[in-house]
Amino acid sequence: MLVLALFALVAHAAPSVDHRDILKRPGPSPASGAPTSGPTPPAMQADWDITHYDIALELNPGRQLITGDIQATALARVGSPGSILLHATDPTILSVEIEGVDVSYRRSGDQVTIDVPAGLAEGDSVTVRVRYTAPGVPADDPGQGLHWGDPIYSFSEPEGARDWLVVYDAPADKATMELAVTAPQDLTVVCNGERVAIGEPVGGTRTWRFDFPWPIATYLIVVNAGDFDEDLDSSGEVPVYTWASPSDMSQARSVFADTPEMIAHFSQLWLPYPYSSYGNVLVPFGGAMEHTTATSFGQDLIWHGDYASIVNVHELGHQWWGDYVTCAEWEEIWLNEGFASYTEALWVEHTWGEDQLQWYVWEEQRESYMMWKEYEGEFALYDPDYMWGGTVYDKGSFVVHMLRFVLGDDAFFAGLQRYADAHAHDVATTEDLRAAMEAEHGASLDWFFDQWVYRAGEPSYRVGLTNTPLEDGSWQVDVHVEQTGHDTWSMPVEWLLVLQDGSTQYDLQWVEGDYAVSSSCRDQPATTLDFSPYAHLLYGDLDLDLDRYEPAAMVCGDPGPVDTGDSSTPSDTGPDDSVGGIEPPGGLCGCTAPAASWGLLALLTSIGALPWLTRRRR
């Protein structure tokens, strides 16, 4: 159980630091793995922007047939626009009209190209109406589309909306929506947005109407119809609904009981919850999916205790990161999943404290990522080889955690606010995130994004320790750091030196190149060290080979009396917050071994505080 595991492990308390001090990499470096021509334009039609869908669906479970009538409002982005493109894989198109007049269209694969009248100016709008039928898929089909069964449910990420709707099916072109669903009268229908009407029974059916006045990506559109009970929790500022079968409702209510507290916490931490209500719908698949305002949640998942709570907070996090701000292209999927996965860590931090945040990102998310690598291989967060595994989710979360460390809490959360404000109910790219964070950081973050978003893998280290006695009874203590992976990384690295008397000394150094050594002058030798004790650095292998290295070149000499007031801080105490810039605190030489083009560049004294996923927590 997650709770038992959390309380069974004890992590280090992070050093006390001043959030106003931020770590800045000296000098920008080009992002070699990034798109070379600037941010990639999102995948919208060159001539058209779909701004609104009016969708009417009739569900016939007996015949397993969807009858659809979709009116799409398209805004001309240029004068004399060309044809309109929509997507449809399984639907059989019955007719296509523009402004009530039949028009010709062509199908090629899943693309429907619709001719438009001549003479339109930039800014003109037209309404395209498509009538069609679609078969849907069986309840036990693991694929995408609208699934028949008890209950009926839909699942479309990434490009499955075209299997049961006729829409422009790309995340970049978000549109507002009205939705009317006609279903057997004994079923309850749940869709995105606000339910505005429930019709009277007619011929054994009933029509349910929903309004979604915010732009939504097509993969987030959802339709559910089943024997649902409805529960409303109005204890918070946002109404929270649960729809479940009568036999599941009691357990579901228990699992989702802390959802209002979650919404309140993240509304304060990030920005107010961006929609008027939230809910979970229990459906028969093995995971959960962040359909906006109406998350689909696996029926069996609610019986998995604290794990179900973690999945709940993951999907809730998507309401901000993925639904409110949506990745512009599927190459950018880490912006959705990495931030939703870090939402899990933030909830652990809020619930159990900073120690357990460290435990969660290291023992849960890092370990999951390392196990996933054995299955999915090694690739970058940007344009991943596989979108639904440990790299995108777990490494993505750890990268967000490291970004928070580099910026400090104040700049990090201000950067998220800036990012959200700039792309509210819209789409964003990695470069958009970088720009927002740089604006708060006050320095280039190319070095960070180049390594952690556009490059595959992570560093591995071998670390050693040597002590050299000096004539006056003091010691030169050397920490040797060797990079053993196939690439070298330039990163701030933390460690705790354990001195002879049992006290500890926190050090933060910039490490780059194959080999580096940090030498400091102390009044006693060090017996061991704890490398990266606060889970602020993602790395692979660590070989703590304390006796491997020879002492470094002497840099301490005969320093005379050593002031230990600053150089030997109590256990779990960080660097001297009063020291600014990159100068070392008193008593530390902050020296580096002479080396050609690498080494430990400078002592940075103050920083900011900081194989089951395919459909389980998208």
C-alpha cells in the first residue's frame, strides 16, 4: 500500500535555502536536439481554423450503430481559402453540406477533403454539416473509439476521435462544443462540460444535452452511457461529481473523497481550476483518461486503495496540464504527461511532506523509468519513440522536478503561471515552456532543455573521496566525480560530506566533463559522502568507490587556523543563504583541480528549494 510504504521510508530533510536565490548556468549553450528553425507551428490547416462543433449522436446499442450529425464552424485564416479537411476512419458519410447546400467531397484514407464556395474573405466563417453512421467497437476491444457494452464509453487518445466522429482530429485545433446524445431512456449519459437539458422519453430513447464553452482538443471529447448513479460533492468551491454503478458507488465515493481538497490545493499552487465542475466516470477499462471535466476511471481501479488516489490526482492534474494547456503536437506529449505525473509528486509533498516527495520521485518514478527503459529503450522526451511509458511519464516528472530545483520555488511556480496565462485554453510547445521559465529565471535554460528534453538518457557517475593531512593539523578533502556513461552532462550536483566527528557538510558543485575534483580545506577528514541526497538529480548508475582515487594536487597549502563556523554546518543544513552569486561561503576554498576543458567550475552557494501505463494513467 502506498501509505504504508511512504511512512516506512525516511528521506533526508532538504537543506534550508532561500527561494529568492536561483541557480543560473554561466552562459547559454545551443539546444542541439531542439528544432533548429524555432518552435514548430502547431498542426492546423493552413486555410482554416475549426472554432466550434455542434455534435448530435444517436446511440443504438442493439444494432451497435452510431448515427451522427456534426456541424463544424470553420473560420477562414486567409482570403480565398481552399478546401476544408476533416478526419474520418470508420464513419460512413451520408451527406456533406456547407450553409445548407450539398457540396462535393473526397475521401483518401482517413482524410475527408470538402470543397468550399469561392469568394470567401479572411475572417469569414462557414458551417460544414456532415451526416454519417459509424459502427463503434466491441466492449472488450482494447483499441480506440466508442465501445459498446455496459456501460457504453469512448476513448480516443491520441487519434481515435476520427473512429466515431467526423472532426479535424489534431490536438492543435481546439474548438468549443455543444453535444446532444440520444440513448436508450434507461441509461444515464455523461459527457464533457455542463449538462443543460435532459429530454423526455420518446420512442424508448431520451436526449441529453451538454455545453462545453471552452476550447477542447478532439481526443478529449467523451461520451458515456450506462446504469450510473450520480453523486455530487459540493463541499469545495468546484462541484465534484462521481458516476458509478450502484454496486460501485460507495467505494468510488471513498476513493474520490479528497478530490475537492486536491482541486483547492492545485488551484492555489498553480491557478484556479479552469472549468466549472469536475467528475469521474467509472468505465470498464484498466486505467484512467483525463477527458475534460469527466475523467474516465477504470472500474477495477477503485479497489486498489492509495494507488487509485494517485491515479485520481494524475488525471486531475491533466485538467490544467493537457486539457487547459494542451501539447501542440504529439511530439510534445511530455508536456501533458510529465506535468500530470509531477502532480502526483506534488500531492505526496502536500500530504506527507518534503521527505516523501523525495522518496516518491526517486523510489517510485525514477525506478519505474529505469524498469521501463528495459522494455521501451532509451530516447528523448521530445518526439518520443513510445508515448505511453516510463520515459514520457516518469522521466518527464523527474525533469520537471529538476527544473523546479534549478529555478527555485518562487520562479518555478511563477513560470508555470506565466506559461498557463500565455496558452490558456490553447496549445503549447516545449519552447513555449522554456521561454516562460527563462523569463522568471532571468537566464538562458538552453543547457537544461538541451540535455533533459532533447537528449536521451541521463548521466552515470563514479565518486571517490581522498583526505590529505596538512602540517597545521587541518585537512584537504577531495571529492572525485567521474562520468561513466556514454555521454557527459553538465549539471549542478549535491552531496553531503560526513566528517570524522559525525557532522555533515552540504556541497553543491557544477560538474561537467569526464572527470572533475572538488577540493576543500577542513579541520578534520571526511569518512564518507552521500551523493545527491535530496533527489534533485536524475542519474543512472552510481559507483561509490571511495578508495579508487589518488589525492588531488594540493590547493590548501598551509592555511593556518580554519574557520569552521561556515564550513562544517550541522546535519541537514544547507549552504549559507546570505552569500550571493557563485562565491563560496567562508571556510571553503571552492577550488578545482587544474584540467584542460572541464572540472568543477564553481561552488554555487544558494539554490531554490525544491510496464503498466499504456492506459492506466494517461
